Amino acid sequence: MIKTYKEVSEFKVAANAYLNGMAKDALYIPLKRAVKKIDGITKMETIEDELEDYRIKNCIKGDKEAIIYKDNQYQFTAEAMINLKRLLKQKDKEEIEVELDYFVKIKDIPSTIPASWRRRFEGFIFPEELTDPEEVEEVK
């Protein structure tokens, strides 16, 4: 399946948060397998390396070219930050081929999962359409 870098990144962040904070439930193994496969996608690594290279080359540097790193983030001039945001928008749209081989059945999806995570998991470990058309009430 084809996904954008942004979609894959958001899935990966949500999946890792879920794996680190939740008990081992019906999603644990599919999420673990999906993250492992995504970590092995060369194009993801290439984009992440390009973004990190930009950050390192364009962040504010102190005496002796030491990188200024505050609150776990690089510090940038306004111009460098604008250029970084442009680069991120460009990279977010890049398409990535993702081959995942395990989906969770709709009936096995825990009801405790927040809607924002459900959306991020759709098309990765959940089917694209989480709602059974027969279950949808007609909006009047």
C-alpha cells in the first residue's frame, strides 16, 4: 500500500506510544510487527536522515561550533526554522510503499482506544474502513 511519510510517521509515533503505555492486548503483536517492518523501510530512513542532517547543519551553533541543544531540541534562527518547516511539508507528502501483513479484525479492536489513535492505525493494522456499512445510522 502507498502511504505518505506523514501518515507513516504519525502511525509510528502512535504505535510506539501505545506499545510503551498499554498492556499486551490484541493490538500488541500487530503493532510490534508493523513498527519493525516500518523501521526497515529504506525510504523512511533516508527521509529521516535528510531531516536530521538539515537540523544539524542549520541549527544555531555556539563557541567552537558546538550545537545548541535545549529542552531536547535543536535551536534555530527564524530563517532556518522557516526553511525546516518548508522541508518538512515537502517530505510529509512523499509517498512510501508499506507492506504490512497482519490486520486486526474490527471485532477485536479494543473499545478503549482513543479515536485519534484509531484513525492513525487505519490502513496499517486496522482495515481502511473501520465502520461496517450496515452499522451506520442514517444522518437526518
